[in-house]
Amino acid sequence: MKPVLAEAFGRSERMVGRRIAGEYILVPLVGRGADIDSIFNLNRVGAFVWEQLDGRINGSAIVDGLVERFEVDRETAEADYAGFIEQLRSIGALTAPTSL
Amino acid sequence: MAESKASLAFVRDFLTQGTLPPLPGGAPWEAAEGIAVAARQQGVAGLLHRALDSEGEAARPWPAEVKEALARDRRNALARGVRQLALAARVLDRLHRAGLRALPLKGAALLETLYDSEDHRTMADVDLLVLDDWPQARALLADDGFVECDRADHAAVLRDPDTGAVLELHHSVTSSPGLFPLDRDGLWSRSVPGPGQVPRLPSAEDLLVQLSLHAAFQHGLVLSLAQWLDFRRLFERRSLDPQRLLTASGAARAAAPLAAALEAARVVVEAPVPEWLRAGEARPARLQGRAPLDFVTPAAPDVARIRLALLRGRRLELLHRTLFTETPGEQASFLQRVGRGAARAARLARHWGPETLRGTVASAARGRPACGHVSGTPPLSPADGILPHLFRGFPFLRVTVTGDCMRPALAPGDRVRLVSREQRPPRVGDVVLARHPEGLRLHRLVWGPPLAWFGLRWRTQADRGAIWDPALEPEDVLGTVVEVEGSPGLRAIHGWLTSLRSLLRGLRSWVRLEPVE
């Protein structure tokens, strides 16, 4: 199993998520220069993953949910999940992971 | 003008009815565009877009471009509102850890309880009321890098070094501090936990008193529709206890402003004021016969007369507290106080004199002076796109500087002439009129032509500011200052060196190599 699937990530308090008009938007609360002007749009899959990231559910369980909910094969779901987590980490949206 | 009035009336109807009225026939595209502009100006673009998003049939005639523009407004309002509330929470926490009690005022005190989402009602800035040691609170925030941009007699205007957001740190709800006494312990003991980011909120009764003081005394009963909607939502979404309201209103000596504001809120947004509250006060005479939109910006408020009417029986005190304001922590001898009072009287006489009365009260309606704010004639509005048309119609526009951030190039009270971008293309070093999320600013262009390479967005900054303003699109720079009236050619308004210094100061603040001065 990929390391990222064994880890449980939490949502950073520096990032607030809101659902408006069919969109899921992440708003960074602090930043510097142009970063603070940024907001991030999540698609349905991204929003589903974001809402699961509570620091207690590990990646493997979230991928199970993706496979069940979005009719995608496990290999694709794992790759998409890992890529999405990497993106979220790069914008400081996640807390340090715990291994479960 | 007629079209904008019709658009404003549409937005009001939408807010009072709770559903989307049909678009006027004839030219629906133009009508929809005008209504979107009005909703944006009135702070309810997010609510309008939510209605468009949820009401299928009524939304069908609306052009896709207008809907998309409103969706963008809504996303921006969400991001801004979330960050503003985070700022309020952060500062309240900072003060709390230092043993200082403080509570949010106005938008920050109600956004999370009276509205379903932060994008439904925009806030110009974040207002906090310090209940304990205001000078210490100010000093703490200065230590944290907040930059003081301006001072009013009841608040300091600070800029957050992290986000650039504007925070007003109040020691009084209104100007002329002491006129409406603060029951500090009572406010705190009646306050309640907040459901969202802001940890503690004023009680519903105190909130109503504060909103009324703000509406009636501070703004002469002319507010945006979002601000009037606050009253309606307060009655709809929070329960009010008559005895507690009586206590709160009595402690603040706010019975007359409360009655006037409630009457206006009933007229403007059909606020469901309970019978027990309506029976308490006679209908204020000055409000009778006025139309709803007379109470909505950009209508010109009659601030001086309304203040006199509200303070019947206390007019000498009004005069005294207006001229001889007391700022917590500032000691002044008798002679100093007299000198300041005389200077303030002269300023008021100048501003409220017959020639400038109209412009002054109009600017007061749009908000207190803040960092780099400007007022002007014809009235300037930050987001309505009117200014480019005005520039086309007049050889120049004249605005009055009310902030302190551009000294020594520009000082409060200076009247400057602006020309359009077409007449004088902006260049780095120019002082420009720029449209920012917080309103219009007369700040220096520190990044732009001829340096704006690689598609980098333009930047402005106050000469006395430590941080850059938010990034701008070129079209957000509306005009360039060409002259300070009364000192043609004498004052160095434009300057590469000043611009370079500002740019470097902003850069230093950005990378945090050393503390900001």
C-alpha cells in the first residue's frame, strides 16, 4: 500500500471550505502577496475527499468511498487521491498526517 | 439616474418579498445589468445570485453574462467575508489573551447568526469594540504589525499586515464618544457565544441598540440595503427580550435613535418590528412621508439635523462632546483641549458650510474616513463602473483626500484633480485613483507600466503604508492625480523615488526580512 493511503490527514484551520451555488470553494485565511487573493474550487470528487479529511480516516478508507460512490476503479481512485492530497499539501490545506 | 433608481427599487423589492421579482420588460439585458450593479453597491449581490441559482423560472430571462458576474461577486464576497471574520476572531483572541475584553460590532457581530453564508452580505471592514484598555489594545496590535492608517474620534483604523484587510478598533460605537454611554460590564455579561469563527457576540438587544445608533446618529438614517436588511433579519432570526432591550437602550441613552432606526427599517425593508417596541415611542416626526429609497445610499443624509433631532434636550452635550472629544489614554491640558476644540469647530464649520454641505454629508453616508478613502463630487462609488463614464463627460474630477496615508504628498482635506487613464496613462510613481475591494483609494502606483512585465498584476501602496494593496487589474486604476488644488506645481505628487521606497518597503514587509517600522 502506498504510504499516503495509510495516513490520515486533517483539514488545516487556515483553510475554510464552503459550498455555494453547486461549487465547493476553499478559502485560505492567511497568505502572502498574491496567495491571499486566491481561492480554490473543488469538483465533486475533491469536495467529497475534503470532507472526509478529519484526521481519523486514512487514505485507504477514503479511496474505498471514492470507488463506491463515483464508480471508478481502485487503481484510478488511488492515483487521483494521492495527486489531490499532494495538491492540498502544496497549498498548506492539510495538517501533518498520522499513520493509522 | 432613473434607471439606477429603478434598479435599486428592484433590489429592495427582492429583499422585502424574499423572491425574485420579474425583470422589467423592454430591455431585460440592460435592466439585469443595472440590477446587478445596484445589488453589488448595496452589499447583497450574493443574495441575488443565490436567488438566481435557486429560482429556475424567474431566473431564466437573466443573461448568462450577468449571472456569471454575480457568481464571481459571490465567490469574492465569500472569500472576503470568511477572511474578515477570521481577522475578527484572531484579534479578539489576541486581546483576550492579554486580558482585554472586546466584542464585534455591526457586520462582524451578525454575519454568522443573521445570514446563512458569508457571501450573502458584504462588509466594508471589520469593527471591534474594545471594552477595557483601548490604548493597550492598540499598542498590542501595533506590536503585531498592524498599521494605523487613520483615526476618528471613536476608533482607530488599522490595516492587517497579513491580509491587508481593514480593522476599525473602536472605543465608542459612534463618534462624539460618551454621548451614548457604554455599559461595558453589562455588554460583556449579556454577550453570547458565537456559532462560527467569531467567539463571542453581543446580545441581540445590544446588537439592535448598536445598529440603531450607527444608522441614526452616525449615518443620518441613510444606509445600504444590506445594512437595513440586518434589522429585518435580527427580528426574524433572533429573539429579543423586552426587559433586556429596555436595559440596553436605557444604559446607552439610545431610545430616540432606536425608535428612529426601527421606523426607517420598517419603511425600507418592512422589518417586522414587534408591537411592544412600536408602541414605546412616538413616530419620529422627521421620517413621516419619506419614501423607502430616501433612506438608502446614495441618498444624501441630513446628518446634522437628524443628530440635533435625536439629541433634543441634550444639544449642549452634543456640541461639547463633538468639539471636545476624549480619547482614552491621551492626556491633554485645558489649553490643549480648548485649542483642539477650536480647530475641530473650524473644520466642522468649513465642512458643513453651505458650499460643501451636500458633498460632506454624502460622503459621511458612505462611511467614515478610512485609510486613503476619498470623497468627491459627483459622489464616487467604488464598484459601479460609473467613474469611467464621468471621466468621459468631464475634463477632470475633483476629490477630497480624507486619509492620512499619503503624507506628505497628500494631506487630509486636500482637493485633488484627477484625469482619466486615457488622458494620462498611469505610470509607476503616479498617485492614482484605484478601485479596491474595500473601496476607492488614492494611492501610489508602485508596480505597473513601464515595469509590469511577465503579466504581473499592478500594485498600489500608500506612501505611509508598510504593505502593498491587493493586486489590481489595469482597468481598476481609474484615473491619475494631476494637481493638488491650491498648490499647482509646488507639491511633488508623482515620484519614482517615493514609489521605489514604497515598493521596497512593501517587499520587505512581504518577505518579512525584518519587522515593519
